[in-house]
Amino acid sequence: MHKTDLPQYAIDGAIRRRGKLHLFEEIEPTKSVLVVIDMQNAFLQEGSPAEVPVAREIVPNINTLAAAFRSSGGRVAWVQMTQSEDSLVDWSVFYTGVNNPDRAGRMIGVLNEGSDGHTLWPELEVQDDDLIVLKDRYSAFLPGASDLAEILEHHGLDTVVITGTLTNVCSESSARDAMMRNFKTIMISDANAAPTDEEHIASLASILQVFGDVYDTQEMVALLESGAENKTVAAE
């Protein structure tokens, strides 16, 4: 599991900007969604061209969070990175610049819809009522990359809690765009995975200071339970 202690500069930066560490000290569970980014075989299988070993270690925390969201009245959305041969043309900068031709071809193969690599990791506890969303860019909230934002708005959801992989790529990109589309945005420090601790922490530090909030799994579960209790008391 990654180290999750946030650097002091990030804590100081968050407090300097808003006068307190946490932007969201309470949440409304029925308006909240756990967004699980790219927890697919392509990123979790040993030997895959996109393998992130730590991603296998965060599966229990994601399952814990998913159960807590459902039990408190929230939703769960599983987002799958999806590529095709067309991506070589319409995202050519990524495939001919960021990746060499050999890796580009292998990435298309493991992220093609219907392939084994595209499938969600079998140890994830996906339920029939959960949302399944495909995206074709790093960010699930980039206009045109997926219809996730519109789906969440349709369901009256305004708070996005992001988990998955890679922390510093698709998870962070999604968190940044979610905030800029006016969603309350939180990343979970021990339910995201990157290639290294350094990349993971740097990403969380940026989110905390400028784009939203950062909690760990147990802190988020406590927030959900508290929010559900508060709603029950208010209804009595």
C-alpha cells in the first residue's frame, strides 16, 4: 500500500487558501457517488502493459467504500478506460508521442471493449444497481470523453469521491475536471494507486490544495455514517 501522509506544504497550502484543512467536513450520502476509475484487468493483471501493482492492494478498501456508499444511500460508478483502433487517429498525440508504437498497440489490445483486459477486476464487488460508464480519455469528466457528469446530474448527485488508478493520471484528471464541472470532489488516499509513492503523494497534494479534499477510507466511511445519521434525525 502507498504511503498516505500528506506533505506539510500541502496541508499549509490548503489552510492558507480556505482557513481550514478539509473543504468538505460533512457530506450528504444520498447526493454522493463513489467513482471507481479504471480498476480493470489491464491495470491489475501481472504482466499487463498497463500494470499498476499497488492497484491490487487497494481492492479491499474500494469494496469497503462501495458497501458504505450503498448502505448510506449513495451510489457507486465503475468507470472503464476504453480504446479502439480509432483511438490511434483521434488521440494520435497520445499513441504516437506519449507511447512508442509497440506499447501503443498493446494498450489498444488490452483496453478494447470486450477484451479480457477491459473487464473489471474480478475481486471487485460490483452490484447490479451500480453505474457502469465507459470513457476514452484520462478524465471521466472531460466533455466528450464519457457521459458520467450527465448521468450523475440526472441522479441528483453533486459529490464525487474518487478511487482507482492511476492516482496521478486518470484519477487526478477526473478529480480536476469534476471540480471544474462544479462537483464537490474528494480523493481517497488509500484507495488510489500509482506506480510510486512519490507520484501518488504529489497528486493528492495538488488535489487537497486546489481542487477538493482528501480523506482515507475509514474517514470517508465515518463521514457517510454521520451524514446518514444526521438525515435520519432531521426526518424524525
